[in-house]
Amino acid sequence: MAFTEIAELESLLGHQFRDPRWLHQALMHSSRIPERAECDPAESNEKLEFLGDAVLELIVSEELVREFPDWSEGQLSKSRARLVNATAISLSAQRLGVGKYLLLGRGEEKTGGRTKPALLADAYEALIAAIYLDGGLEAARGFVRRSLVEGTISVEAERLGHTDHKSALQEFLQSRGMTPGAYHVIAETGPDHQKTFRVEVRIGGQVTAIGCGRTKKEAEQSAAIAALIQLGVEEN
């Protein structure tokens, strides 16, 4: 890669490499290895992709636990799966313009490798590893936050990490000829900008379950899944 290309990509990534060889390897697709110059000892990005996948899961898990302390393990797992799936990370790589900088073999070049979602996703994970190895976890965390997490969690908070448990509960009750659940806010705590809501769901006039959340909708979903667990529909 030319110096100008390295500087350009570093600007997009928000990280200046102390050792540019990590960046070079992160962009090296296996198809390029047989064609690379004899003076170029770089391996393909496959090992960095392996490491980057683990670092990405750690960072996203940490962000979710911090952002949603009341979510269950199941909700957190589903949220993480949505955030780090191949489609999501390939789109992040596409937004960064990573395809332009990939080091591809002639065959991949001819078949549109620079726009293939799988190659972009692999390169994104390899770049995470490269930044981690060059600058540490905090540098990698900053990159993931900027390129993938920021905005996504806040915009999709209501749908991340859970199915519509209220609908699932209603469908279950209807299938048993029971009355729909009724939700009531029973407590609000905390300052206006950081409230916690406590909601109960009543079935047949009896309090069946209680849930908490940072919004009323989140608390209702939490109460609904608690009711589903008590009814034996879902496992704890």
C-alpha cells in the first residue's frame, strides 16, 4: 500500500498505526498470497479475523451490559448476535470504504471481491484485531464504538435483544381462552433523564409477574417475559 493510502485509511479508521504491518495484514486476502511480491512476508488476514471476532464480541458484550443493566442474559445474547452478524459488520466495512483498500488476487478482483459482503466482514474483523494488537483494547473499543455501536444501540434499543414478548404472551393466553394481560406502572424511580420503570402484568385480575426497564415499553416487555416463564412457555 502506498503511504497516501495508508494515511487515508488510518483517517477513516480513526487510528494511526505504530506498526503499519498490522494494517497491511488485515487487508491481505488469501487470494493475494500466491501473487504477492517476494519482499512481502505478510500472511493473509485469516488469523487476524479469528482474533478480531473474539475482540468484537467482548467489546459489544461490554457495551450492552453497561447500556442495559436490567436485560436478561437471553436478551443480551440476542442483541449481540444482531450487532455482530456478518450483514451488520459488512455494512460497517462498506460505510468505511474498506473495499477500496483490500489486497486481492486477480481472480477475486475480477469477480467483484471488493464489494462481496463476506470479504468485507472478514476484513472488518481483521481490522479490529490489527488495531487491538497495535494500540490495545481501548483503541479497538473506540473503533468499534465509532463504526458499529454508536447510534445503533440507542436507535434500535426497543427491538434489540428480544422478540415481542407482549404479543407472544397475548397469543398464548388467547390460545388458552384466557383474558389478555393488563399492564400497570407501579413505580418510577430515578431522575427524569435516567428513570427506571416497574410494571406489573395482571392476568385474570391477578398479578402474574413484574418487570423493570428504562422505558415503559421495556418494562412491559420484561414483565411479559417474566409471565411467560411463570406460565412455563419460556425457560428462565
